[in-house]
Amino acid sequence: MSKYIILYRSGGTHKMQFTEEVQNQIADDWDQWVADLGDSYVQSSPIQRGGIIVSSQGETEVEVSDEMVNGYIIVQANIQDEVIEMSKNCPLFKVGKVFEIRKLPSH
């Protein structure tokens, strides 16, 4: 099995106001989704807003946008298509997050 990272981006959700009830439902759905992944789930974490981009041109603050990375999920799968299907069932995807999937190198 290979490991994949799913970077989730705002996709416009930073502009939305979710009620506490909806937030609780998303959290419950998340817990169920992770449980359903079983051994395929490795780890995940949200990423706080803000940050700095460092390049040869200098430093700039990360702007709040549809493209900003909000967090990551690491899963194990035999092929990338399996990860795509896992992603489509994620509650974050269902509320508008956009996912970028990349295979992680094996060590």
C-alpha cells in the first residue's frame, strides 16, 4: 500500500457561516467517515489560517482565499483511484472543500 496526502483547500467555505448544529453534524459525519476508512486512515489535521510564504522574492502573508490550504488527511491505498473515492465521501468535500491528492514517497 502507498500513502497519499489529501490537501484540502477552502473552496469558498471561508465565506460561509455554519450554524452550531451544522458544525456538530459535520464533526459527527467526520468521525463516522474516519471510522469507515478503518486501517486506510493514517492521520489528519486542520491548519490555522495565516502563515507566511517564503520565496526568493521575499516573504508574503498567506491570503484568505478559495485556494488556501485548510488542512490535510493522510490515507493508505493501493491506487490513487481508491483515494479519489474516499475523498468523495468525506464530509469536508460535501460542504465545499476542494481536495488535492498527492502520493507520498515511500522511505
